[in-house]
Amino acid sequence: MKIRLTASGGQTATLDLVPPVSFSSLQEVIHRELGIVPESQHIRHGFPPRVLKLSPNDAVPLHHGDKVSVEDTSKSADSKPPSSLSQKKAEPSSGFGASSSAYKTFDDVSWPQDEVPSSNPYDLSMSAV
């Protein structure tokens, strides 16, 4: 039976197994193909993916064409989040209309002389004053 295998690091492999396959032999094949030691393998199969929790001699409930995903738990425990994802302390903004704000107030905008807006906030016309 052929099994499609994907690892959390993006590696893929197609395994050609002869049933019945024990859990420990599946782990050894994964180790040989992807280099992930059995102690660090977190194996999932099915849809939605479910974790395989079997004893070493138990037969693996896989069929021809099944997809199996493996997470290398040794890498996920040791990895640190990228610096772009690290949490930064939020700084309080200086409020609306402040000079450091990304937004400009009505008085900060330099208007062309013929398009000076009315002082009436409800006047939507762009007539000259």
C-alpha cells in the first residue's frame, strides 16, 4: 500500500508499505525517510487529522492512498518565534490632532487659496471665501 507522508518542515515522501504495518515499523520508516527520530514524531492521519496513539506492536489503521502528517516535536519545542512576531509593548498615542499623529487636523492642511473650506462644518460646497 502507498501512503503519502508530509512533515511539518515541508518535506514529503511516498511510502510503499506491506500490510500489516506495526506502529514501531511505521516510525522507523518515517525516521529513515525524513530523519525524524521516533521519540519526536507526532503522527496524524484521517480527515480531520487525528493523532495515532498506539503501542509499538499495534497494527496501524492505514489504507492505500491515505495521507499521514508528521510533526517533529523536537523542533517545535526548541524553536523561537521570529523577531517580527515577538511581542512589542504598545505605546500610547498622543491623541487626535497631535503633531506626531499620522492624521492631520483641519488647521494643519494647507489649502489652495481658491478652495478654502467654509467655517461651517455642514457646508459641503467648495466655494471661495
